[in-house]
Amino acid sequence: MWRGVRAAVCGWCVAAGSAAADPPGFARASAPEVPCSLPPLLPVPGEGTPVRPAPSGPGTGPAVEYDRSLLYLPDSVPRSSTPTRVEPEEQHFWLSAGVFQGWSDAQTAPPLLTAPGAAGPVTIFSDGGLSLPYRPGFQFDGGLWLNKDRTFAVDGGVVYLSPGTDRFEFFSPGSPPLGRPTSTPAGAGTDPLAGPGGAGWFASEWSTRFVSADVNVRRVFYRDSVFQAAAAAGYRFAYLAEDLSVESSRVGAFGANHYDDQIGVRNYFHGGQVSLAGGAWWRGWSVDAMAKVGLGVVFADSTLAGVSQGTVTQPGSGFLVRPANAGDRSQTQFGVLTAVSVSVGRQVLTYGKVFAGYTIHQLSGVTRPGDQLDAGDPTGHGLALRRGSGTSDFWVQGLNLGMEWSY
């Protein structure tokens, strides 16, 4: 009983205290309900839905175009259509590899095969350029950044063009008449190869291969969000190998003879190099260009060999190579190697892009087999090689297609 009385008294005291604390006429509001879910989002209106113009007037701000994208929330962050890349300041190294489809400079040589004509001998081979077909190769480039600011780097590259071969053959059963130009102390003439009563065959093959490599220290002297420019200095190497073979055979009225001349030349370039490189990047596209100049020495090694068989046989002698100039020889020349390349790339991955471009290399001071044939040599019955080998220029150019990775 006393427990019920105490509960009633406590309840009366609490009610009296609340009434005394609230002023007269005050009505206590009930506690608001806490929402446990959000209302549904408005649907995106169709293209033809009329749009109410934005209010205008004092205090409302300028009128803006209605943005339909504000009517909904996407499930995820929309992906940008512009590919991202590893910024140069965040790179550690880069590496590119591609296919190099190129061609090389033609070989020149004096007339080696002629036929009689109304106005004099008609050249059948060569007195012009011996061209080689378009052929494949490869190109590799890469580099490593050396400091935190990515302004110093070590880079290098290799360009290789696969061997190319050009072969010429001609056979005459006697008509048309054929001859090989000769030079004797009495003057220029023609050694008959085919004609009435005799058949003749002539063949010539020329091959060449080229490879070049370099290593440099690079310094970036300008960089912003779009452009980058750098200068470099380093070492350059190039190797050019060429072989020329000339064969002829005859039977019949002019005797039975076979001549085989082999001329091989190897050129090695060693020198210092300076270069400039620049590039631009915008919305996933890039343009890069580079120019290199190397100054150095070309070491040329030549090997000359000749064979003759048949009615006329001379040991160690062919039709072109004579005993006086057969064997090995070496010479040194000052050379300049220039290289220019330009490419356009497209970012396809965060760490990679594809590119296509054009590259040309030109080397001066090289020794080439065809340039050494001397049409005015008076010591033998045929053309001969010059004792003092001449020099000329050589170039390789082509298109490259590949991919570059940056990390």
C-alpha cells in the first residue's frame, strides 16, 4: 500500500514541476519522427520534355542553361573518354619496341655489261643505281630516370635493317651480242661474251645490311602539362656491310672461260653524338620528334678476291680483281652520322601507347663496293678496283610502327 502511495506522490511532483517550468499558454510539441529512408529520385525527363526557364530578377543571379544531368545520380563515377597516362614526374623508366619497314641507298657502278648499238655500246648493266627491295627490321628505345625531378636520364636505342639482296642475270645464246667493257694501255674496248658462234652468261648480286646503336645522358630543360624538350649527349655506333659479286661465263667461238669477282666491304662508325628531342601530349594524343648528329671516324675493311677458269686462267685473278689489288685493305675516314625521327602516338593504356612514325639515318665517309670499280684502269684487260678507295654517303629510311611503355 505504501509503495502505491509513494508512486502517486512522485508522479504528481513531476507533473507539477513541468507545469511550473513552462510559461502560460505554451504547448509542448511531440518529438519529430526520424526518417529511415530517402524519397525516390526524379526520373530523367525525355528529350522533348518542356523545361521551365530559370527565374530572373534581382537576387536570383544570371540565368543558366538547364542541366539535365542534375536530375539523377549515376551508379559510379563516369569514365573519361580521354585516356590517362603516367605523368613524366612519376615515371621511373620507359621502353618502346617497333617494326621498322625501310629501304636503303642504291649502289652505283660503271657499265659492266654492254651490247653493240648504232651510236656505240649500249649499257645493259649497270651505270646506275642498284636498288634493293623494301624490307623489314626492328627498332628499340628506352631510358631510365636518374633523379627525383625526372630531369636527368640515361637512354639508348637500336635500329636494325635486315639484309637485302638484288640479283641480275642475263643470258644470250649469241644474239644479242654481249661484251664486257675493258681498259688497256691502248684504250677502252670490249671483251666479247656472246655473239655469232658463242653463248654467254652474266650475273651480279649485291647485298647490304645496316645496324646502328647509341647511348646518351639526357637533360630535360623544359616541361609543362603539354610540352617537353630535352637535350642529350653520348656515344654512337653504326655498322654497314656490303657485298658485290660479278660472274660471267662464255663458251663457243670466244673460248671457254668463267670469271668470278667478289668484293666485300665492312664499315664501322664510332663517334660522339649530340641530340635534341621534343614532344607534346594533348587529350591522349602525342607528337614526338628527335634530331641527332654524330661526329666520328669510319673504319673500312675491304676484301677483294677473283677467280678465273678455262682457256685463260690466272691464279688469284678475275675479270675485275687483278693481282695488283687483290687481298685485304683498310682505311679510315672522317664521318658524320645524322638521324631524324618523328612519330604520332595514341594513349591506349595508362602505361602504354601505340605510335607510328618515320626515321632516316645518313652516314658519310663510307666505302662501298660499286664506287671502287675503276672504268679507267689501264693496267689490266678489264675494269679494276681503285688502289685508293673512294668514299660516298649511305642512307637508310623507313616507317616504324610499335608501342611504348612507361612506368
